[in-house]
Amino acid sequence: MDICRIGLIGAGNVGRRHAQVLGSFPDVHLAGITDVVPEAAAALARDVGCRPFPGTGELLSAGLDAVYVCVPPFAHGAPEAVVLSAGVPLFVEKPLAATAETAERVGVQVAAAGVLTAVGHHWRYLKVVERARRLLDGRAVRLVGGTWLDKVPPVGWWPVRDRLRRSAFLLRCAWAIALMRYRS
Ligand SMILES: NC(=O)c1ccc[n+]([C@@H]2O[C@H](COP(=O)([O-])OP(=O)(O)OC[C@H]3O[C@@H](n4cnc5c(N)ncnc54)[C@H](O)[C@@H]3O)[C@@H](O)[C@H]2O)c1
């Protein structure tokens, strides 16, 4: 069986979820984890049975087939640049970045690297979304409404609303806007 070697950047809530799911696939080997907080990388690596690395460069030296980038919105850009310049495919958690400039810069780097990439917009794969796409196919949409009902995520950066960290609005709207664009 071919084994896919994956590295993880960002050992927070979502990084942990991905690490646990990846660890349950027989054809995936989680090769290592890095985080700007070394203790976070070490704790998650210990829990899922892999190695912590001090940085993205060192993580890549483990010989990876792909990297998962699970950092907060304001931290995107630098990790992707390092991974893409090494020509390694990447999965990135939504939203792509806190600013359009960063997202577009990463887009240019993705095109130059020519590698496979994906974003964590997994709602696209819901049956109800498939159904809505079929029903709306060929029809002009005139109004879209949406309501988000959820609890506040347990992350310190969530309520911070400066220019680079408009977390609540950005994170929730990223879902809604991505779904609206997906149907068209
Ligand atoms: N697809 C989904 O369903 C889903 C659900 C929740 C959150 N998310 C997204 O996942 C991302 C992470 O959310 P979270 O709840 O795990 O946040 P978190 O704060 O719990 O974890 C983020 C981790 O990234 C680390 N980090 C920050 N900058 C870094 C860098 N430059 N290099 C390496 N590590 C760095 C932090 O130290 C932290 O451990 C957010 O963008 C969020 O929108 C996606």
C-alpha cells in the first residue's frame, strides 16, 4: 500500500481534529507537527504518536507528500510560501487569509508551484448542498439568506477585531460566501 506522508502546521483545535482523523487512515502517516508554540506541537505530537518539529523548514525535511496548514486567519501567508516553494501539495483551513492581498499572493504561489491544493470548505460535500445545486441549476438567484447559530469557539483570537483579525465576521462569512459561489 502506498503511504501518504503528511505534516501538520498548527497544533490548535482544528489541527488536533485533523491529526486524529488522518491517524485513522491506514494509508496515511502523520510524519510531524510544528507550531509557533513549541509546547503545543509537542503535546499534540505526543498524543497522536509523531514527532514535533521547531519550524516549517524542519518539518519539510521529514520528507512529506503533503502539508496541512491549520493556523488562525492572520497567520496565513508565510507557512504556505515555505511549503509551496518546496513544491509540496497543501491543504489549508478556511479562511484562506485575513486579507485579500495575502490570499491572492498565495494563489500566485500555488499557480507557480503547480501542486495539488485544497481548502477546508467541507460543507460543499453535504448532500443538501448537492441538492440545492441541482435545484438551482440554470436559474438566476435573486436573494440569498443565511443565519449562523453556534457557540463561540474556544480560541483567544476570536473576539479580536483589528484590521487583520476580523475573526467572527470573516470566519462565518467565509463559509456562506464560499457556498454561494459554489452554486454558480
Ligand atoms: N473547516 C472547519 O470546519 C473549521 C472549523 C473550525 C476552525 N477552522 C479554521 O481553522 C483555523 C484554526 O482554528 P483553531 O480553532 O485550530 O485555532 P487555534 O488557535 O486553536 O489553533 C491555531 C494554532 O496555530 C498556531 N499558529 C499560529 N501561527 C502559526 C504559524 N505561523 N505557524 C505555525 N503555527 C501557528 C497557534 O499557536 C495555534 O496552536 C482557523 O482559521 C479556523 O477558521 C475550520
